[in-house]
Amino acid sequence: MWPDRGPARAGGTPREGWLAAADRLLAAPRRHATPHHALIHLPGPASVSGHWSDGLEGFARTFLLAAFRLAGSQGADPDCLAGWYARGITAGVDPASPERWPRLSERRQARVEAASVAIGLHETREWIWDRLTDRTREQVVTWLAEIVGTSDYANNWIWFQNVVEAFLRSVGGPWEPADLERNLAAHDGWYAGDGWFTDGGTRNFDYYGGWAMHFYPVWYARICGDHADPDFVATTRDRLERYLLDAQYLVAADGAPVFQGRSLTYRFAVLAPFWAAAAAGAAEPEPGLTRRVADRVLAYFSGHGAPDERGLLPVGWHGAFARVRQNYSGAGSPYWASKGFAGLVLPPDHPAWTGPDGALPVERADVERVVGPPGWVVSATRADGIVRVLNHGTDHAAGASGVVDSPFYARHGYSSHAAPDLSQGRLQRPLDSHVALLDAAGNPSHRTPLRRVALDVDGLGLASCSRAHWLDLSGDGGAAGEAQSVRVGPWLTTASLVRGGVEVRLARVDPVPDGFGRPGTAASDDPDGHRPIDRGPWRLHVGGWTIASDAASPASAVDGSRAQVRTADDLTSVVIGVAALDEAGSDESDGANPMGRWSAVPWARTSASVEPAVVHAAVVVLSGAYAGDAARTSVTISGEQAVVTWADGATTTAHLRAPEDRG
């Protein structure tokens, strides 16, 4: 394990600490390579692409790290990385080798890994590419060239093709300008403003915006060199700078990134856009902040089981935790963490290495910030260093009701210090960081898809609505697939008002007029019109933050409409129901949370059925320092108006109205 204070403090200069960390991270996977190094079969789960593809993934993603390490050190190579990986490349692209890589036409996943190979070869031209035999270079080109002329990439995969074809062009191989132009147009079409991209156009804002949609354009331009379009380079840099003005707020004082979105097992990859900005010569963020973010993130994970006692990065968040993975994730997948070491391409005299330390935003002051494109309110507090994201715009969906809420996207809140319950039961019956209607059997409604709605508020807040729906799921967690497996109910509108470490969560229920499935849906185009309707009665549930510990189960305390859970180190989650939210309680789990073995979540509910057009409220807190402010926060409801008096005496007034019933 690396020291808790981070590799930059392990001895020597900051950059020397990062080099040492990279060398340690590269050492362990080599023990799992095939004889000629072409495939690295790491211990752990297999992906949907299979064992063969996973072996290529293990090679390509660690090669990316090795390439960054070699490039920035001008080929200095104490562990003979260049020769080791060159031997693997030679065997991998040789069609007669028993260790050959799957062709790009044989395994679609190979196209992903081809981009890492291409970047690695670009960054190490002088020490690997130029020293390969002519025969091997021809075979590399043949292997990569199967991507030319392909299409049907509807997300960040466009960048794998562009990066590969840019490299092929640079070495005299085949490439297709139409491929690049089509993909660049798609990329622009997914730009949502203020530096943010969706990954393919749906409301799935997540870390892919940084480690794919911003990272790859910078490296594409690096590979293109003099062929890069100056306007594209400038636009890429400007958008990246703007994105990082928001992204820097998503890291806690101890280096914990906000736990949100898919592929979280890539861990350090959250640093990719910061290093990409430095490599692109961006003016923001200032170099000291980039290094501070990088040092803290790397130190956070290294202090929480990544790498593990074997020196490997297991599938998980802290240590191994299989439930964070998607079906495309295999044992080699976590090594996309290599992108978090992209700063090693910067020379030793770069300001990111030599300049004074910066400070994270949460280390300087409390933060209350609306991030427009994803529909988030960011609340970060200096006293405890915690970052919270209150979500009213992201759900990873594009269609009609009937979708299971993704625990990685559709919760009302995400944080650096709390993670959703990822058990099978909570996939079917979400409770934590969730507002739901409980049907007659006590089953909570799902939220996806949601729609942002206007909130008339004189403070900081956002609101969204969705059509409450219930899914009857099969035992393996998949939807049964029949229309009758989904029941639809009323509109459920929610809002988050924020001050300091305290959120007041508002909710109201409104009937759906006949012929209208959701706000903005025309009578002739109701995507939910064929579904059975659940007409209630329903009770309202407000779930708080799930907190976890490896030491012991968080302690729970319930008093009337207040529920609290607390870990031994005083991380506290509180929910206080207001008025009709008169019941409270907590649920405990074992092995369901990526942040610790034992977890618990507080909640508040109505004991009586909820009435339409009535605004309800609960005070919700996740804190190491602000739990007492929950009791000192009061909410007065009058019709559609909620007046919040915060612990410091300030007031916020909000009007939570019914959503529009027509577009």
C-alpha cells in the first residue's frame, strides 16, 4: 500500500513519487502474463467479451500506463518496460502466435483496447515503435486497420476509431477521412454546454465526460500533430477548461471522488481530464490545483485497498467489490486507471510538478453550486470535507416509463462519502437517497425517466418530476419484459433546497390527466398509455444517505419522525420528516455497499396515504460536522409554498407547483 499522504510525498520530488507509484502498479500484472507477454490474464471476473479479450485488455491498459511513464522520462526505463511490452506486441499481432490478440472484427471490445495500444505506441515511438521489426510494424497496421470504414458507434466509442485512425495515418497506414468527420460531428452533437458532454445523447452525465469525451480529443490532437485542425484544438481546450471549473468541485478534501455513474472501477481515471488539460496547455485549472487533486485522489484509493495486498487493482471501488461492475468489465478493466497517470508525459520541469501546491475548492470554503447540464446542485462543506451532489437531471435513460432506476444515476443524491446500496433487493426496491411512493404492498416506485422542471425559489435549489411506476422484476434483476409488468401512477415532483451541509427535500403528487403519460407528452403520443394504472392509495417515502463502515454496523437512533445512523468515526446520516412525514426508521445491510461491509440508511415516511397537490418536506443531512443543524432547520408549508428557516437564521422560500401537462 502507498502512504496515506500520497505518492508525491513518499520521498523526493512530487514527480518521482508518481513514477514510483506507476512502477509499483506495473509490476504485479506482469506476473500474470503469458510467456511472450501478449496477454495478461489477471485474477477476477470475466467480462461478457470472454477470457481472450480480457487478456488483451490487461495488456493494453497496463501498456498505456507504461507508455506514459516512458514518454515523460524520455525513455529512462529501469524496469525494461519497453522491451517487455515490445515482445508482447510482437506476439499479439502475429496471426501465427498462440498468444495472438483477437482481431477487431472478432471481438468488438478489441476496438476499445486498440485505442490504448495506439496511444501507447504514439507516446513511445522512439523506444518501441521505431525498434519493432518491419514485419511486426506491418502486422500492427494490419491489426489496427480493421477499424477503418466501420461505423455504428453511438457513444464514446467514436474516439477509439478516431485515435486508431490518427495513429495509422501517422505511420503511413490506411485511414478514412469520412470516419473522422462523421465521428467529430457526433461528438459535437453530444455537447451539452458549459464543458459537459453526454455519452451518446441520453441523460447519462458521468465520468465518461472527462475520461473519454475530453481525454481522447486531446490525445487525438497529439497524435495528429501538424495535421490537427487548429480550431478543433482550441475548442477542445476551451471546453475542457470549462468542464474542469465544475469537475474540481467533485473531489472531497480527503481525495474521495463523488461516487456516481458507471465504470467506477476505473478509480484514478477521474484524473484524466485534469492531466489532459495540462498536456493541452490549458490555462485552467492552475497547475498547483491539478497536482493537489491528483495527489489526493491517488492517496485516497491507495489508502482504501487499491491496489490490494497483491499489488493489483481489483474490480471495485475501495478494495474488491464485484457489484460495481458492468457486464463489460473484466479483471483487466480497472487498469483504465492508467489514464490517471497521464500527467507523467509532462516533463519534470512542467509547472504541474514544480509549482506551489494548490488547494481543493472544498479545502478553501463551503461550496453551493448549480451545475447546469447534468442538473446537479453541488454542496461541499469545508468543516468535514464532504461533497454532495443532488440530482435533478441525470438518469441514464431516454425512453418511456418502465425502466429500473439505475443506482449509479437515478438517485436523488450522490456523494464522496456515501454510496447507494447495490444489493439485488435494492435494485428492485430502491430506498436510499430516493423519494418514492409506496404502493399498497409497500413497494417503492421508480423514478426513471425524470424531467427537469422550473422551481420558483429565492435560494439555491433544483426540481424534477417523473411518472411514478412500479416494476415486477424477475429473480435475476431483469425486467420481466411484458407491458403488464409495469404499473404507472401519478406524477411525483421533487425539489432540493440547500444550505451548507443541509438539504430540505420537497415532494408533491399530482394526478395524470387522461391521455397524458408525462409532462410534455401529447395526448396522441402517450408512451405509458398501454400500461396498467396504479390508482393508490400511496404513502410517501424519503430515503436518506447510506453510510458504511468496515469496522462495525453504523449505530441507529429513531425518535418520532427523526432517524439517524452514525459510524464510529462520526460520519452521520439524518432524515427528519416534516408534518405528514411522521414515521421514521432505518435499514441495515451487510455486504451491499462499496464503501464498507456494514451499511445503514435512515428514512421518513407518511403513515397515512398521501394527498394530491400537497407539498411534503424532509430535512436530509450527510455530515461529519453538520448533523446538529438538521434539528435547527425548520420548514413551514402553506399550499404550494415552503419556507425554510436554516440553522443560521437565513430563510429560503420555494414554490413547488404541479408540472405542466402539455408540451
